Amino acid sequence: MTTDFDDQHRVIDRPMWSARETSEGDQELSLREDTDAGALGREVGAVLRLEDGKVLDPSQIDFDRPDDETMIINMGPQHPSTHGVLRLMLELEGEVVLRTKPIIGYLHTGMEKTGEELTYVQGATNVTRMDYMSPFHNETVFSMATESLLGIEIPDRAIWIRTLMLELNRLSSHLLWMATNGMDLGSTSMMIYGFREREMVMSFFEKTTGLRFNNNFVRPGGVAADLPDGWEDDVAVICDTVLARSFEYDDLLTGQPIFRERTEGVGGLTAEEALALSVTGPLLRSTGVPWDLRRSMPYLAYGELDFDVIVGTYGDNFDRYALRLAEIRESIRMIRQIVEKMPTGDFRIQDPKVTPPPRGRIDASMEALIHHFKIFTEGFKVPEGEVYAAIESPRGELGCYMVSDGSSKPFRMHIRGPSFVNLQVLPLLLRGGLLSDAVACISSVDPVMGEVDR
């Protein structure tokens, strides 16, 4: 209890606010004296899942440092530079970060469990909201898993439309990262320019799907609609504009002394560390590992496209910046090829058990109306089985593991989210760096908390 006084100066008692009421339990960072050796090693980023069970960089674990020489602080979950509701607990000695513990779970979305209560027809509407920076990737991996269980192949035009939308989505995601990363490092100009170019892509999404976000465009069996009239000209304008302005980004940031000091040699990561932590995407490729599912395990139309897998050398913040800037140009290169090779034909499979009838037939045919009603209320049944489908999202390997029990709803669904896995790397990136560098390192990971807390 604590003592206080009212207006008449009478003594009153109030209960003290208990730390337990706001505690996240074992997720939180504890004092060194209350932390065992294994947990301490993980929090400084020294204990990794190596094949032979080794401890990486054991010299970094300072077991004997007394707690009264350090300070534990919170960063987030409301901090604007944590890119969402990410909370970091940091142990500092002065301004140097000694230990880091990411704390997640503040969104409470439960999308995987929700997905088990929705039909396969409704499922794409659910998963598109996970990584809201790349909704088409979420819809595609869900649809690919469903189609694998159904044992169906979608038409060529649907394959190429999906590939086009995925690369445009990668473009918009990387442009947003360029904008926010610039803001995190003090470049307000880059924030304005990145959003300006991204707006062109978002306008095309709205023209094609009717929505800017949460599109529900990629569905099991193909896509919801064909590309709009004049789409080739729209895409050409996007490619020409973004490519030209990417070189302006280069002039603005790459040679800027302050930007280079904030990124070069900061947040370094080795290939061994990245592989031990199952890191994928630009984080992994920045260490020199050329792993990209579009090339390593081709899907959709990627096997027919000519593109380079961009890799870095030092695995630092600058490599991750340069890699994403180069990937913007590679995506434009792929988009131009897709426009040239886009086939004609159906944009979705013509299987009445999976695909609803055209809207125009609903008014003229009672059978079409009934069929439409049953698909969108009951859904279609999927044969028993289990499958794992994976694609390369802007943040790394995005996977969908699905189990069917023969009904119209998934029996189990689990998403392998790249942001969730990549967050493991933060204790390594921040260890030994300055508190001011933490913002730059978090930005370089490019986490999306909707997918982390799915």
C-alpha cells in the first residue's frame, strides 16, 4: 500500500500498481542474476542453433557483469521506429546495447485459428491481412496450398497475372521500406519520394482489384478478375517512372556521408549466423547466400523469367539497403518480361465445383444462381491430405502448411512468416552497438507485425 492525502489532509491508503499486472512473464528481459546461462546467451545473440550444438562467440557472454552497472529499458511497443507494435527490452551500459529481447503478441489476431473456421473460398480474405505490405503474396501462398490439395492446375494466364501482381507488390513493399528506412535515418525527403512512387502501384492495384489493400484478388483456381483495359500502358508508366527515380534515390542516399556512417559496418551479420537462425529474404542474401525461392525452387512463371539474385558481402545495414534498391530494378526487369509474355485465355479454372459462374449468368440461369450461392455459403470440399507451399515474399520465405480432413474448411493451417523468424536476428544485430543504431537495425529487418502476431 502507498500513503496519500485527500483535500482535508486525511491519510488514505491506495494499492500500489503491481508489476505483475503488466508483466509479459518469461518473454521479458530479467536481471542477469535471475537469468540462466542459456537464456543469457540467447539474449546477447551468442547461442545459435548450429548443427553440432556449438556456442557461437562465447566470449560475448559476460556472465560476471553486475546488474548495478547496467540499465534495462523498454523501446516500444508504441515507438514509431519499431514498425508496428514491437516491444524491445534493451540492457544498456551507457548508450551501448548489451542484451536485447523482442516481445511480441500485442495484436492478438489469431488468423491461423480463424482460418480453420473459414471455408477455402473465404480463406484468402483472412490471410491477405497478415503481411499487409504484401497482401498478394499471402493470398498466393494460401491459394497454391489449396490448389495442391485439390490437385488442379490453373490456366496459364492466371499464372502470369499472379506473377505480375507479386512483382508489383514486391515493388510497392520495397518502395515503402525505402521511405520508412529513410525516415528512420533522418531523410524526410526519401519518405516523401518513396510514398510518391508507391502510390502509382497502389492506384494500379485499385484499378485492377477494386481495393488498395486486402485485395482478395488471388483465389484458389486463379484470380478474381482479368486485367483491366490499358493495363500494359499503366504498367509501362510505373516501370519507367520508378526505374528513373531509383537512380535519384541512389544520388540522394548512397553517397551521403551521414547515411553511410549510420549503415556501413552497423548491424553486421555473417552467413553462418543467418543460416543458424533460419533467416531468409534480403537479410540472408545480404550475407552473400544466394537463396531466393524464385530461382532456387521456381513457382508460377518465375522459371521462364530472366533475372539476377542480388547478394551482399558484409551483411550490414548498408548491404540490406543496397540489395533492396537493386531488387526494385530487378522486379522492374521481370515486370517488363511478364508484359511481353502475358498469354491470352482464361484467368481462372473453368471447374464449376471450384469456380463460381460469371456474374452475368446469375440473372439468366437458376442453376447458376444456386451454384453461386452454394460456393459462397458452403464452399467446396477438398480431399484429405497435407501440403506445404512456399514463395519468396519481400521479407523472405512465406510458407503455408495446410491439412485437409475432406471438408470445406482446413483442419489445420499454419503460416511460416518471414518477419516472425527474422526477428530472432535482432539480439545479434544490436549487440555492442549504440542505442541510436537500434532504430537503423530494426528498420533493416523490415518487420511487419501483422504477420508476426498473426
